[in-house]
Amino acid sequence: MNDPVLLINYAIVAIGLIIPVIAVYKSRISKLIPALAWLSVLLSAIGSTILLYNTMIKGPIQFYNGLLVHDSFTAFIWLGASLTAALSLLAAGEDPLIWESSPGYYSLLPFVLFGIFIITGANDALLILAAWLLVSVISYVYIALPPEKNSRAAAIRYIMIGAVATLFLAVWIAIDTALASQQGLGSFSLAPLTLDKISGLALATIIAALGFKTGIAPFHWWVPSVYGRADGRVVSIVAGVIKLGFIGLLAKITYALAGGTIVSMGTPILQSLQPATTLAYVFGILAVATMTYGNIAALTTKDLRALLSYSSIAQIGYILAALAALAYFSPRDATLANYAFAAIALQAVAYGLAKAPLFSLTSVETSQDRLRGLLSSNKIAGAAAGVLLFSLLGMPPMLGFWGKLYMFIAVAGFSILLVVAAMINSAISSAYYVKMARDIVSEGENETQVPKHIEAAVMLSAIIILAFGFIAPLIFSIPFP
């Protein structure tokens, strides 16, 4: 049952290697390059669907003698990343073919999808490092691809931040290896938290590493200067696709730290509930700080790229709240831990599906005020953009609503104060989301010319989000993890 998934991934990697070779003859067959990128996305969507079905039937599936372990949660994240990649590719169209960096945009996308398959399923610290380096380096290159000074400047800053994050990850791997050996695990297994000084240092370093990658406060400060300055068509890949992989990794490490079942061992090994409780409170505090900063900062700007950047920080805050519940209930209550997994999966995928086309839209318009009257000039783009905004806000029946609902259910069993903080922040976010939607539907002349491929991406994203919104209640029946 595993062979089709592995074969699909090998085919995806092969496509990534073939595209640069074909580019040598691009004057004659240039349209084949985007077609091959589309094939890799299609294969990734098929592979993730097969994996999701198999894990729903059989439970967690091991690859390479347990070095790689996928469950229904990681399969769903991979599927969400595949769909988000399709939206980003559709929004980019054939524009990257004329960039000096051509065919980099298309040849790197297959490696992104393969990297997400590896990093979300990695059950070994060294494998995490290898996948981390692959996906991170690709993300740096993506930001630098467009032929603009702003993109190059954003890439330099992003590389600096990435280097610091990788350093923290390397420190965590060294400490985790020592802890795993002390606990009788494999040398590079994911060791649970024990609350001694060494374990505390491991926790601090992994939070810092993933905090830089996902935009958790206080490691968030780079997000507006990178997402807000780079071309929206590449930001949609970095913020919409690649970030899903790091969110999946964060959830998996949280589960291991809190003492959830280590698949390679078969049984829980945590002897005390206190480490899981401490981890939950750490994530709860970070969640409040992250969502509050992101929402308040978004209120202070009218620039669409900056607003989307700050709201990305806020969205990570909501996911952190679900992670806090996951940490608390992993060794305590399988049902509520399942709710937390469902919340993280739904919230993350809803975020990616909405943000990818919206960031692509910023390559056309960079000012929020200039969205005024967009519906009157482009009914499809205006209506679809409104759906994406309301999904990010958490309005039913969009997919984003279910992510927040499951988050509130899971968090309510852990901390009512965290629920109240999330509700207040949702109310704050409504101020700028509703204003943007109101500007879009307001009457007035708008000369915005949205390219057909971006219009199609925004429309398709809205359709997927609405369709997923109607079937999301079924997602809870999937046995996470």
C-alpha cells in the first residue's frame, strides 16, 4: 500500500530534475515547463489523497523502517499544501517564464512538495534537519526569483533569519539526541519533555527555530519586511505552501514533547503530566502574544501586503492556541487531542488556501484603498476575494469557520481565558477584514485590471474553501494522528 505513494514522490523529484534540462530548449518548448510543474502538483494531490485514505483505514503508516511516519493529520496537511501549490501556480501563470531566473519558479515547486512530504512525516531528528534545509533553501531562492530590487532585499533578510532558525534547530537536535539516549530511545528519536534544565533548553531552541519559520511572537518581526516587500506570486508559495509544512512539523514535535504515542515505540513513554501542562501554558502565552500583535498591527496599516502579513501572524496565533490544547490533552484525553489536531489541520489549510491567491493579488494592487469598487470592475475577483476574507475571519460556512470552531472546543477544555483571548482577537480582526470586504463591494470606479490567471486562482480558491466548508464536519471523523 505504501509503494504508490513513494513512487509518486520519486516521480515528483524526477520532474524537478527534468525541468532545468528542458529549459535549455525553452525557445521551442517553453510551454512544456509549466505543464510539467502542473503534473508534479497533480501527482502530489493524488499521492496525498491516497495517503490520507490509507491512514484513515490503517492508521499511521511507516516508510523507510520508521524514519518516516505519516498519519491522517500529516496526509491532510500534504493535501492542503498540494491544493495551495495549485492555486499559486495558477495565479503565476506563465509570467515566471520571462523572468531572468526562469525556469526556477517551476523547477523548485516539485521539490517543495517532496520536502513537505518528508518534513511532516519525519520521525528522526536528522531527517528533519535534511528536509528543513531542503525546504528552507528553496524558500530563500523563491523570494529572490522576481527581477525586482525589493525581492532581492527581502531575500537577503529572509536568508539571515533562516540561518538563525537553522542554528537553533541544530542545537535542538544535539540536545534531543542526548535526551533520547538517556530515555532509551533511538539516537535521533523525538524525545518527550522532562522539565529538567537540558530539556528546557531543548524546548526553548525548538520553539525559537520554528517560531522564526512560522512567525510566532517574539520571532515574528521579519514577516512584514519579507512578505510585504517580495513579489506576491512567490510569497504565495512561501507563506501559503511552505509554511504548511512547518506547521505540520510543529504539531508533530509538540505531540512528541507532550508525551503522545511515539509510533516507532508503540506506547506512550511519559511518566508525568506536568511537562505536558507546562508546554501547554508556554504555547498559550505565545498564542495570546502572537494573535494580539498580529491583529492590532493589521489595524494600523492600509497597505494590502502589510495587512496580509500581519494577519498571517495572527493566524499562527490561533494555531498556537490549538497547539496548547494538543500539548495539554495528548497524554490525557484522546478525544480532545483529536479536536486539537482537527483544529490545527483545518485552520492551517484554510489559511494556506486563502492567503496564496490573496498574496498573488497583491502583485496587481498593493494598496488596500485601491481595492475599493473591485466588485464593480471585476465581479468574479471581487466576490471570490470576499469569500477568502470571510474564511480568514472565521465566518460560516467557509472552511476557516470550522478551524476556529474546533480550536475553541479543544481550548475550552484547557483554558477559558485562552478562549476569551481568542474570541477578543477574532473580534479585533473583524474590523479590518470587514472593512476590506466593504471596500471591495462598495460602488465606485475601479480601473484595476486583474489578470485572468489570478482571477481564476482567486475564484478556484473560494470554491474549494466553500466546498471544504460543507464537508469539514466529516474531517473530525478522521482518526488524528
